[in-house]
Amino acid sequence: MEDNYIKKIHERILARDTFVRAVFTGQQKGAEMSWVKLVVRPVELKDGVHLQFSFFDEKKDISKNYTFEEAPAKINEALALPFRNIFVENTTGSLQVNFSKKGKALLNERKSTALHVVADLSHNREKNRLLSAENAKPYLEAVGILTKDGRIKADMQRKYTQINEFLRLVNETDALNTFAGKPVHVVDFGCGSAYLTFALYYYLHDILQLDAHITGVDIKSDLIERLQKKTMELGWDQLSFKVGTITSFEPDVAPDIVVALHACDTATDDALAKAIRWESKLIFCAPCCQHDLQVQMAQAPAPTPLVPVLSHGILFERLGDILTDTFRAALLRILGYRTDVTQFVPIEHTAKNLMIRSVKTSPPGHNPRWLEEYKNLKNFWQVTPYLEKILGDEYAQYL
């Protein structure tokens, strides 16, 4: 088995035409090493394609490029390190290797289901970022992502990826074009440390040159005070932060865009309900945990064919998460929003990686199909989604 996984990793990484990347993470039980992650990927240099090995610790990253002739020895060096998880992606599929507590290699191979998976051969990937060290230096320095010599800090790589993936999803909606030449008001519920709030402001205001006004809302007064001080230092007078809950917050102007990323449990529904009542043009919501529907599912008789699934706690929980977000998407469609549920960031960055993305396109109740699907799902599970409850009589005629 050991020789088998080593051989497979070599074959996949050295496949010039199909290799996309390899990610080594975690530490095997009882082992110690200075690196927290290793990423291998192909890069296009002047003298041809090389393999770039990037080692990350808590403070920095070290990247070196090797020819395909030099690479086998470097792969062996990487395999000699006690990483717990190894993920290798090719255009044709992926290989996952996990080591058990006893050091046994467990292999999982999958064929690719994507229509187009291509390797990124750019030596400087910043050119493909919506916010890069070139076009967003003031922002990246302000939030502590950029080093003094203009590089992304090793321990901020995931946050940097998350920021750009979020902006990519925003940019893909194509609805941003409708805000040209007029003010666009944004509310970010549960803004926390506000990395994404600052990013969205900089992207809309400085990159797209929109008249963007953004308000971050959070219940932590000391945090809001620090964030407000930072905006003043930067001179970003159209970005502000306020203390408050989702349910109590009322803006001076109904927002065009509502953001709620990793809002826990029913806080997500509170944010969606606010956005629906405000008739916000765009909604971006990344749910964190969903418990209300799971409680209802536990109290209702389980559909007979699904008893084997629901008898496992982890499967019950995940199914509850999926159904909660399915109901949310269905309600948004009924109420006039073109809605999709998409991957926010790759699963290696966070397990909570789904985003509900909605664009207001029609009046409520315009398509009977959405209502029929929603009612059928409710009747099958014998539940009432929390979002429907809090929308109340105001929207009862559509549900």
C-alpha cells in the first residue's frame, strides 16, 4: 500500500499535461515539523514549465521552482515529511491520501466531474486576482495582509483567497452594472473583523469607481470602535460601522446589497428577511450552522426510505444543513430572486463553504413552479422553515 500511494502521487504530479496542484497539510500523530502546508503547482517560466514547491509556516512562505527532471527527488523529500493529508488534483480527477493514527495510508481516487479544469501556469498569480498587491495595496496594507516588501503574508493566504473568491462571486452577478452613475448602499451583517467589508468597499469604490456606501454591523462594541477608527485613519468616509443586531438594525437608506457571511443558525434567516423586506437588489449569504430545521426534523416522523440515512448523527446534521439552505433558496425564488447556491471557497479553506447568491429580477409570486416545489418539500418533511415564520403575514399570500 505504501509503495502504491507513493507511486500514484509521483505519477499524478509528474503528468505534465494534466497536473493542476498538490496540497500537503496537517501533521501525523506524534510528529513535529516546522511547515504547516506545502503546495506544488506547475508554473510557466521563460525556459518552459517547472514545478513550484511552496512551503508555508506560521510567518512566511518559501517557494522554489524545479524542472520535471529535478522534481522526483523533491517529491520524495516532501513525502518524507510527516504531513497527514495529501491532495493531488489533475484535470482528469483527484487523489486524496490521509494517514490514520497508526500511520496507515488511506487512498481515495475520484474522476473529475468538472467540465473545465485547467492548471494555472502563471508565475505571478496576482494578475488574476480581483484585488492584488498591484491594484489594492492600500487596502491589503490596512488590514495586515501585505508584508512591507509587498508580498502576501503566509498566514493570511487563506483569508486572501477567501476575499478574492467572495469578490469573484459578487462580480459574476453582472448586476453591478446597474449601479453605475448612482449611489449603491450596502449592509454587511455580522461583519466581525471586517476583512471582507473593507475588501468590498475598496473593490466597489476604488476599483469599479462606484459611489459605494457600506455599513458593517456587529454586536461587539469594542470591535466596531476599532473598525470605525481605522476607516477614519484611511479617510474612507463612505465606509462606516455600527453596533447592533440584525433584527434591530434599520439603515437610513434601504440597502441595494445585503451581505451576511457565516451568520450562525437563524441569524442567516434574519438577514435574508431584512433583505427581502428592503427589496435589496443583491444578496450574498454564507450560512454557518443550521439548527432550527434539524430540531423540527427530529420531532417529525422520518420518511421511511430515509431512516437509514437519518439514523447516523453526522448524516442527519448534514442533511438538515442542505435542506435548510434548499428552503432558503426556494423562498427567495418565490419572492422574485434569481438564486443559486454555489461554492464560496475551496473545501480545504473552510468546511462552511456554501454561498446563497440572489439577484432581484421579478415581483413576488411570479412563477407558480417555485411555490409548488417549495410546498412539496415542506409536506414531505413536515416542517416549516424559520424564514417563512419570520416573514409572517406580510408575505403569507405568496406562500
